[in-house]
Amino acid sequence: MRHIILCLALLLSPGFAWAQGAARFTSPRDQVELVATGPEVNGTRPLALSFTLAPGWHIYWQNPGDAGYPPRLGAPAPVTLSALRFPAPGYLNQGGVGIYVLSGHVLLPFTAASLPPSPATVALTASWLVCADVCVPEHATLAVPPLAAPWQMLPPPVIASPFAASFTPGGTLTLAGLGAAQVASARFFPLQPGLLNNAAPQPLSFGANGISLALPLTGPAPARLTGVLELTDPSGATQALMLDAPRGAAPAHLPYWALALLGGLVLNLMPCVFPILAMKALAFARLGGAAPAHVRREALGYGAGVLASMLVLAGLLLGLRLLGHQIFWGFQFQSPVFVALAGWVMLAAGLNMAGWFAFDPPGFIRHLPAQHSFLTGLLAVAVATPCTAPFMGTAVAAALNMPVLPALGLFAALGLGLALPILVLAFAPGLAHLLPHPGRWMLVLQRLLSLPLLGGFGWLAWVLFHQSGRLGLVIIIAGGVFLAAALRRRPAVVLALVVALPFLRAAPAPAGQLTLPSAVPYSAARLASLRATGQPVFIDLTAAWCVTCLVNETTTLASPRVQALFAAHHVALLVGDWTDRDPAITALLVANHRAGVPLYLYYPAGSAPPRILPQLLSPAEVAAVLAR
């Protein structure tokens, strides 16, 4: 009797029970069972957890991404199980949540050791999460198949990558020996959870020695990068490669902070900032003959305004990207509401300089030293930086794929470069003595310098017409008239302008008009069709709010010389208008690791990757790239 009681106790103990499990678990969502994948060797059996999922349903990969959990197995002692082996996953982005999933027929191989002589009496416990529009946690007790069960063939394993791979501390993964002819798109699935912002894009770019994928790291880069890289070729065929790449040093030829600083400095010379140059010129003029302490205070006030506005804009941009939105530099000008507000701010600044009214800063700004210079710095970034400058595009694109703190550091360097010409006066105030002393001439200069700001209002009215049609034009002009009257009497009445702003969001955009001769709208299908016929292609990515783009189109792309060159070389001219958000143009910017417009690409005949032309374009540069 004692032996019987002891046996019953062992059988009832979870650790020693050989429960008779079901052969198969079935639900409306899936069928799950244990299958044999080979013969038993020395008490170890190769098995697999088999899932047959209904259409539209999925389970999760070993790194599930931002949600879910992978399948799990348990066994009674003394049976030991190896880890489940997973095939290459698929990717889903559900409302800004990036997840790695498996669907269809899925086999997850593993081995079971220390099985008893009759393994069919052993049951393993399995739990998993199966999802479609809703998620259902499921679990089952599954019987191990008998020794005589037929074997199931396993799919080919994920092969190790034959291409040399490395990645930088900033998250750039590079594979040598690949190009546009072999890769049209790529995505990396890390084995380590929490390593990447799973919902963010992974921009693909092509270099002379291979391809690069900008991975959106959420923290410091690990010593080694392990995971699955899925490559899709131009025909749509996909190949999965297992990667184990060591972390290298950041490329010495890409000092991003220096590029950002130089880009901000060059931005002062770009056509985009012309409307704000009037305020800068007047700020310089006011410093003539001033005491060194006053010069230093005003220069630092302007620099503080630039840096504050740049960091707020960068924080908004990075925050939206972390939420899964594909946002790039200049994104604020894609909003008709922002364009209208910016136009009214520029109109108010022009009317103030013209002497129409005296500006009294709000209370929270009135207590700041150098308040007017601070506001000028704020306006310089908020209104006058919709375009990218040389050096700046690469730095901003890198910042958008870095963790938040390093990215903010790059944007701060960009703002420092933009403010540098005036900040020099803070550290070398003796230079201010070279400026003419204030006098009545300053009043005349102030009135003259109001004209560029008023012209900037007209430019933004044209942009709004491009985005929202006649309704947008009526709203911004009528609002401007109301604003001018309100500023003369009661500035607080200006708040009533916001009543008209919701109508801009609902206003239909007019049909885009191509101003370049022989140009046709860009689409990925049209580009692929032209390249398939062997025709060279020139792509102009532009926007109505990008002054640099408009200058390049007027002086270069529309010039008779360049048009004749396009005709002589049988070059197809495609124009991508990014005035409003366009996923196709965004994808092309991402593929070329650029953060905004303008972007000029030349695809020569054949399958060679595109050549990127400078952002300040000239007929000679177009002629040179066509000749090559």
C-alpha cells in the first residue's frame, strides 16, 4: 500500500506526470500539434511545434517587436527541451506599433532529450498568442508523437550571410558586394528585443562598395548585431540571411556634427532665408556704435532664439517619428495651417518694420534680455528653414536615425551654425565698431527692409494656394487684412484668426501643375518602366515652399541649355512634388538617405545606381553628369 500511495503521489506531481495529451489542438484560428522531424538518436528526438494558421491570423517571432510574445513549450522532468528555432519573420505596422510575425504554415523545430522508453505517453505544454484584429492567448497539452510516426520535412534554415557586414555606433548597417541590381528594399529583424524602434523606417542607401541600412537604435549600439536581414530584389523575390555583424568605429569621413555645423552656416546663404535676411540686417545695423556688453547681449539673445526654436522643432520632429510617422525636415510647411500662420507672422513682422504698429512682446518674453533679438532667432528657424543646404542633408538624415539625445546634439550643431555669423559678435565685439553708427538712415533702412518680409507673405500665400486652392488664398489674404487692422488697434483680436484655420485642412488641393518643359509626374512604376527600356532618367524632387528648389528650376532645369541636353541624351524628366505629403516621394527620399528637398537624381541607362547632384544646381553640373 505504501508503494501504491508513493506512485500515486508521483503521478499527481506536476514535475513527474506523464499526462496523456491531445494529438492536436484545434480552434477557428489555428491547428497546433507536435510532429517528428527525424529519428531518435541516443534518447534525443528532433521534433517541431506545427502551426496551421487561418488566413489573416498570425503568431509572433522570437523577438515579437513592440507587442505580443512568442510560442513557449514546457516539459515534465526529467525531459529537457532545446530552444525553439524560428524561420524568418514578416513585418506588420499596426497604427505605429511594429511587430514581427509568422503566418500560414509554421514549423518551430526543437529537440527533446531524456525521453522515457515510450515517448507517446509524454505530453508537453504549449502556450502562444494568436492575433488578427484581436489577440487570443491559447494553450494546450500536446502528445509527443510515437517513434513510428512519419517524419515531416523541415523548410530550409535561414542561411548565414555570405556578404561581409559591419555596423557603426550610429546604427548604419553595411553589406559589401550588393547594389541596386540585387536589392530593391531591405529590413533587419534583430534577435535582441528593444534594440530598435520597430515602427520606424529603415532607410536603404547605395554606395560604391555595397548597401547601407540606417537602423533606428533606441539606445547604445551593442558589441555585435545579430538577427535576420530580409532582402527583396527588383522582381519582388525575397531572401532571408542570418547576420552576425561586429560593431565598428564611426566612419571618419562622416563627422556628422561638423556637417551639421557647416550646413547651418551655409543655410544663411540659401534662398530659403531671404525673407528673414531683412531682420538680420537690421539687427546688425542696430549694433553699430553700441557698448560691447550690449553687443554681446544682443548676439547671445539671437543665438538663444535660434537654438531654442531649433531644439523645439527637432523635438517635435523626433517625437513624431518615434510615434511611427514618416516626418522629415521641412514637414511643417506641408501643413496648410502652418503655412497660413507663418504667412501672418511674416506679415506682422513686415508691418512692424514698416512702422505700421509698435510691437510689445508678451509678458513671458518681455523679461528676457535682448527680447527682439531672441524673437528674430525664433522666427529665423520657424519660417526660413524649409530647405536643406549642402552638408546639412546628410547630417539631418543621420540625426533622424539616431537615438534622441545624439540627434538633438546634431540639431543643436545645426542651429549653432545658423546663428554663428551673429554669435561671432558676442565673442569678438570689436567687430561691431566696423558697422556704421545709428542715425536717421536706419529708419529709412528699416522701411526698405520691410519689403522682403512683405514679399515673404506673398510667397506663402502662393504656397497656400498651391496646397488649398482659392479658399486657402482667400483665407490668408482676408486674414492678413484683418490682422493689419487688428494690430493697429487691438493686438488681442488677432486670436480670432484661428477660427478660419480648420477650413484649410478641409480645403481640396488643386491639381498640381508642372512648370518644367517635357516633365511628367514621378511615380515608382513610371521610373521602373523607363529604366526597363534603358532610358536615362532625371528626377527633380521639389516643393512649392522650397525657395531653393524654385531657384534651381528657374535658373537651371528650365534653361534652354539644360532642356537641349535632356533632349540630346534622350533623358526623361520626372518631377516629384512634395508640397503635400506623398508616400511615394517620401520612400524615394528614404531610399537615398535624404531628409528633405531639393533632391536631384540622375539614373543613367542600364542598371547602375542613381547619381545624386548638388542641392545648389547649375547647368554646368547637369552637363557634367550627363557627359559621364
